[in-house]
Amino acid sequence: MELGPRDKLSQAFVKEQQKGNTIKSPFGDVVQLDIRHLGEKKINRKLPFVRELALNYAGIEPVHEPIPVRPVVHYMMGGIHTDLNAATPLAGLYAAGECACVTINGANRLGSNSLTELLVFGARAGKAAAQLAREDHTDLPHQVLQAQANDEQKRIADTYLLKEGGSERLSSIRAQLYEAMESGAGIYRDEASLLKACETIAELRERSGHIQLDDRSNCFNTELTAALDLEYLLDVAQALAHSALARTESRGSHQRTDYPERNDEQFLKHSMASFRKDGAPRIEYLDVVITRWPPAERVYGTTPAEAVAEKQE
Amino acid sequence: MEVFRYHPEDDGETVFQGYDVPYQEHWVVLDALNWIKDTVDGTLSYRWSCRMGVCGSCGMMVNGEPKLTCAAFLREYYPNPIRVEPLSYFPVERDLMINIDGFLDKLQSIKPWLIRDEEQSLEDGEYLQTPGELAKYKQYTMCINCMLCYSACPVVGVEEDFIGPAVIALAQRYNLDSRDQGAAQRHQVLGADEGAWGCTFVGECTEVCPKNVDPAGAIQQAKITNMKEWYKKLLLPWGQR
């Protein structure tokens, strides 16, 4: 299990937690990662950073003691919809890497593909953007665009810099969003937990309109950037929770306890969430592009053909 | 905690603002700063990112020593007060945020990329390197540009144009890389008074480096190489490098 894919490891952790096999720690339940058998030499050669982190941050010497670990969010498979040239549906906007969704990774990214994806699509994005920039854009409606920019600056000033009598603190809304996502859209989710998450996000979005900032200045105002960041966090959380609620199946890192099987007939598609100003995002579906490898059953230790044969026996 | 405050819109006034922060055994100075900003005073501005010692963003002076605030544990100072200031010898933008434009210019000046006389074509495959060749420069690749070494270096404090420890270590990283053929292009910058020769071998840079890069070692190496080159040019004025 130690070298298993991250989603399977996280799920195994939850299963052990439910059986009461995890250990309490000040940071939540943990299991022990034991690498003592590798010996000091091998650890220094192959896992020096792991050793350094364990020593400095947990006071643990992995050569002699097991390391307490628990699952955390590591990577976002979904993201901004792009084509093979990293172009988004918004003309002139390109996205590459973890923030983008070509998709290379589907519902579950393979290890090491994040860095390679960034290199490949970062290059493609740069080339495509440079190509576009070279074209003639004199007919762009500059005045309209400038007016849009001015409107947004006014909105930011009104909502944050000039706001009086706001009742909410930025950091507590952020903390509550974190709690809602962790419990509602975590490693295992179901209809009830996702509905709750969607409700909480809507509530937090409303409350975020009443944030009172301490910092009203115009120079390196990192409280303002954190507030804008929170707006985006709410957007992403909403897209995620509503898409997960609509996806009544399990696939990759999206595991529904109420729909534990994969349903290719209905859901071999990408969830596309579009922002709607008032209310929940619109969820639509885009067919998956299948070229060389047709989807098969996800089995370990046997080939798909063997697994099918085993099942039939 | 006593934290340095400065706002450019406030007539250049600088103050030390006191905050009472709850002590937690596993907290680092960055946790304390985040607690202050989240709970008590959202106007405190500072940089941070990874909070695990790999991004180099959170360097500040803690009780007069340059530290990564994500790696400076409260328990090492408790119960005494902790004084936090922006990194020394850099202009201050605001509160604990410094202006690093000068540093970035110096980094560029040593051409921190692989320089080839001729690029290998894709068909010829990748550049091969033995473990032994990698070992020669690997240590100097560990620099995270946190600039703690600049705040520790007394020469940086008096010579604005001294390119400094991290930059020279990075130049060595490329000069010693078997794939690189650009040492001659870095020679002039490294061999200038503001280059390696500005160093008086105090060694504090290596003392404060959180990634064990040993920039002091890199600088002395650079001096020796530079001197050899100078002699070669003197004795063989028409010879190639």
C-alpha cells in the first residue's frame, strides 16, 4: 500500500480511521509511516528532504522513529477549461499547469505528470500567446474594456477599501470555508455532505460581502489581495461542490459512498461549471476524448483482461 | 512580539509595534505573524508562501539574525520577546517587505542558464552526465534565493554593487556544470571588484544559509578559478580559454 496511488492511500486511511486504527494527534488522526528499515545511508541518499522535514518540524528522527502522517489536499485535477494550445474560452486568456484542465489528468493524476504537464503546456501557452499578440488588434473595443476595468476597480474600492460598518472578519470566513470543504467534499462524500457544503458556500459568499478590512491603503495591501483571493476560493469551491453533487458515481478521486461504482454510460464526461451571478453554477457535460486507450476497469496486480476473466469465474 | 512597521503613505515614519501572541509549542514566527494578521491587525504586510523552507519568501530579521520565519521556532525564544524586522541592507517597501530589484539584476548579470557554444539538436538526444559530474555542482543548486546571506554579509552592508554570495554561488553552479560552456562569459562579472573579489571571507553567509549551500566556499573557489584565468591570459595572451 505504501507505494500505492495517493487516492487509494487516502481512502485506506479513512477506512482504518473508521475501524478505530488511527492515532490521535494535535493535528488530527494520524497513521505511522515507518522507513526505519531503509537505514540511515539510504534515507540520506534517497529521502534527505523527508528526513529534514521530520526532524525540523516534528522533532522526529525517521532513522529511529516512525513519522506521523495524514492525508491532505495535494493537487487539483479540475481547472480552467483549455484546448491543446492552452487557450481558454475567453479570447486572449491562456492557462497552463495545475490551474488548467486540458485535460491530461482526468479524475486522478498520475505521479510526476504535474511537472511535465506544466513544461509542455507552459511552452505551448507561451507560443500561442506570442502568436496572438503579433496579430492585429487595432479593432479591439478599447474604451469598453477600459470601462470594464474601471467598474471592477470601483467594485473593489466599494466592497473593501471604502466599506464602513462591515461585520465579518476575512480570516474566519476563510477558515469556515476550509471546514466546509474538508467535511463536505473530502476523500469520501455523499449527497448529504455535498448539499451541506453547497449551502455553506452560498452562505459564506453572502457573508463575504460584509467583510471589514483593517488595511485600507493602496500600497502592498496584502489584506486586500487575500480578500480577492477568498472570492476566487469561493468560486472554485462552489464549482467543485456542485459538480460533485451532480456526479452520482465514483471516479478516481471523487468517491461517493452513496454511488460507489463507476458509471461510464452516464458519466464518461467532463463536468463543466459556469458561473451564474445569482445562484448555483450551471453544470453541463463535455464528452471525454478517447484516442488510443479505451477506459478499462481499474485493477491492480492483474491485467484488465485477467480481471474480467476472474470475475466471470 | 515587537514588529517593525513602516508605511510609505505615512511620511516615512518607522515604529516597532508590540503584539501579545499566544504561545504554541510547535509554532514558528510565521505562524505568529499569520495569527496577528488574521486576528488582531490585518494591516501587517509580509511575504510568505510554502511555510516549509523551500520557497525562500519569508526571510526576515528575527532578534537581529536573518532567518526564514517558517523555520524559526517560537520555543527557541520563549518566554523572551521576539523582534521581527525586514531583511537588513535592502530598501523597505512596507512593513516587513523589502525591495529585491537590485538582487534580481545581480542574478541576471551572471547569466544563470546553461550556455552552449552549440546547442545539441533534439535528434542527438539528451545531455548525459555522470553522478560524479553532478556531485561537483549539486550543492549550489540548492539555493532558494531567500537572501538571508545578503543580510548576513558585512560587505553587502557597505558596498551596494557587490554582487553577493547567492549570485556567486549560482555562477559557480553553472560554471561547474559539465553541460555548461559559458564560464568565459561569466568571467568578467565574477572577476570584477564587485564580483568575487569584493568578498573578504567573513563566512557569515554560509552560517545563515538554511539550505547548506555554502556560498562562502563557492566564492573562494570562484576567486581561485578567476586568478588561474588571469594568469593564463597573462602568460598566453593569444591562447584560447
